[in-house]
Amino acid sequence: MIRTSRLPGFYQKTVQERRRLIADVTGLSSEQLESLDTRNGKTVSLAGKLRAALNGEAALTVDVADYMIENAIGVFGLPLGVAANFIINERPVLVPMVVEEPSVVAAVSFAAKLASEGGGFRTSSTEPVMIGQIQVLDVPNIEAATEAILAARADLIAKADMTSPSIVRRGGGAKGIEVRRLDTAVGPMLIVHLLFDARDAMGANAINTACEVLAADIECLSGGRVNLRILSNLNDRRRARAEVIIPASAFATSNIPDGRTVVRGIVEAQAFAHADPYRAATHNKGILNGVDAVAIATGNDWRAIEAGAHAYAARDGQYRALTDWHETEDGDLFGALEMPLAVGTVGGATKSNPVAQVCMGILDVQSSRELAEIMVSVGLAQNLAALRALATEGIQNGHMALHARQIALAAGATGDMVDRISTQLISEKNIRLERAQELVDQMLWSMADRL
Ligand code: MEV
């Protein structure tokens, strides 16, 4: 075995050849690499795919993955669940979520049920306008260049529109040009913003293409030199918002009969995350547990969402909670979440991944705005679930049962062993892998004795 990271011509090889090569250089067995997908890399015909889809066997196959990225050797599975109880703008919605963290789907479904006691979520969103950036350096006269670019606005917009006729036909396309001066470590520069309505696409490709096409005109108009031409992931013009009001009585339990105590605890948690970036990062991570899970299920770019969310959370100069929770005059809980959400319902992995297609079918959304509004509702619900738990019994109670199942699985438990072992781990208050492995061994020995 020669360990190397040099794999010349790897991208030109077939999936089978790539796997053999990876086996050679890593010392893994070819069986281990064959287990990377269920179809062993055999090319599945279109008819085969159709049959599979009709039989409900929608899955991303390695032959499709091979078209999606370079150097593909397999597909990676994650649990796909459905969150229940969501009422969004009076419509019942089932939410597909892809996530490996055990408690996320259960928690969000519980919070959506709480929200439904106040009538569910009400949502809104802006037009899906993204920002493309063109960086211009060595500009001889920044004021004159700014004027020239703004005066040529209509021509620049028309030229940008020519790059995306189908988006323009749907009412989208270039909507504006803005110019900013930046004073930086390498001197002053002009930053041109192209405002671009992506309609139901996420829009990255369309905007990057438009920025590249405009670069030569911008150089002519400014007399400067263009460097970067790329969209901004701080898409603060393309935002979605969800609001909820939950009656305090919905939070009452046998342990905490006065729901207002819980409302106060949640409002105090909000104040903490507003004031302290250390807490805000965790608070926002909880929101993104939900948002990302829907993004992955629908084939959307969750890294873009994360980048936009965190940048937006720091928009006033301090990193803060993305949500707002406060007590209403009646003592009930009001919650709102507004955040940038660049998601698409067409193109990209949404179309190429058959599982994402099924998830879109479960959601039954007609536009990218509708999808973003569902995602922001899920983020708000996920945050509510976390804050309610943290402000009452703590997060570990609910987590542990699910965590114990994962530990049992990791220890090699199968079938009904998983529940038996996880129950035992919880009753012993000893949810550790070593203990789970002991229990698996004990059970296997006692099964063998009975044979
Ligand atoms: C865990 O994935 C998410 C939480 O930490 C979020 C929060 O603390 O608000 C529970």
C-alpha cells in the first residue's frame, strides 16, 4: 500500500476504478468501498430510474452523483424525517428534514404543536432579489466613475438581463445597480452591486454569469481594473419572516402549572442571546438545525444559508440572536424570526436528486418564497423548542433517550436490541459506548447459548 493524495486523472476514471484506486492507497478492502452505495455503481438506465421512482425507491444513485460532482466514489446517506404539526398561514404543512442529530425532528414537531395553539405561523417575504458584486480597483477618479456607472444603469441592466432570458420571462432579472466606495488595506476601491431577482432559482449561477458579463463595461466606465465578480451570500434583500403568538397556557405542565413562568424564561433566554455573542452563536445554531435540515432535504445550498444567516446576525456590528421573543400585553409569548434565505425550487440538486424531488412533493410549494417562508417557520419553531427546554427541564432529558438509541446502534445493536439496550443505558444513567458494547456482547452471548 502506498499512501498518497496524488490521484492523477482520477476524475476521468469510472466510479469502479476510483474505488479500486482508493482501496489501493488507503488499505481499505474493496468490499468496504463497494458498500458506498446500494447499486454498486452499476449504471442505472433511465427506464430503471423511472421504475425505481414509481416503486418509491427514490434515491440518489452513484451514477447521478458522478454527474453532480467530480471524483465521485459514492453517495452518503443521512436520516430523512418528516416534522408534523406545522400550520403556516392557516395551511397544514408536513416538513421533510434531513439531519443526523437525534432530537431535532421530535423537538420541532413539539414546538409546531405549541405554535398551533395560537393559530400557527404567519409568514412574509421580500422579492427574491440577490446581490452580485464587482470589485473595481485602480480607479483614477472614484466620483466620476460612480457617476458614469450610475448613468449607464439602464444599459448595464439590459445587458445583464440578456444572460438569463428564462428568469427575465418569469418577471425576474436585473433590477438595479448600486455603487459603493470602500477604503481598504490595499487602497480605495469601487464595489458595484448588481441587484438581481432570481425568481424561483437560488440564483448563484445566473448572478455570477451576469457579473462576469458586465465586467468589461464596468472597466470602460470606471477606467479601473475589475478583480472579483461574484454573488454576495449576505443576501439581505432576499429575506423571509415568520411570526407566532403562543398563549402562555400552552406552556403549562404538571411540574410548571403557570405557563407564564416558561414565557418569562424564554424571554430571558432571548435577552441573553441578544446581548452575548457566545450565547447567540448557540441560539442561532439551534435555528439553523431546522433551517439546514429542510435545505438539505430540498437540495438547497445550506452553506450559503449559514453564511447569510451569520453575517445578517452581525449586521449592527455585534453578533446577535436572529430571533425576537417577547411577552405580549396579555402575558402570551410573541416570537419572530427574519433572516436572509436564498433558496430555490428549480435547478441544482433540487432537480437532480430524486429524494429532493420527493421532499418537494411532500412540501407542495409553488415558489422559492413559499419554501423560504416554511424554512423560516421551521427555524423559529426549532428555536422555540430549544429555549422552552433550556428554560425548564434542561436539554439533556429529552436528548438522552434519543442519544441512547444512537449509542446502542453505534455499539452494534440491531432490531429490538436497540430499544432494550437504550432503555437499560438510561435506567443505569450510564449512556456510554463502552457500556453499550458490554450489553450488546451480553445479549449476543445469551442468544448464542439458547441456540
Ligand atoms: C443543539 O443542537 C442546539 C441547542 O444548543 C440550541 C440552543 O442552545 O438554543 C440546543
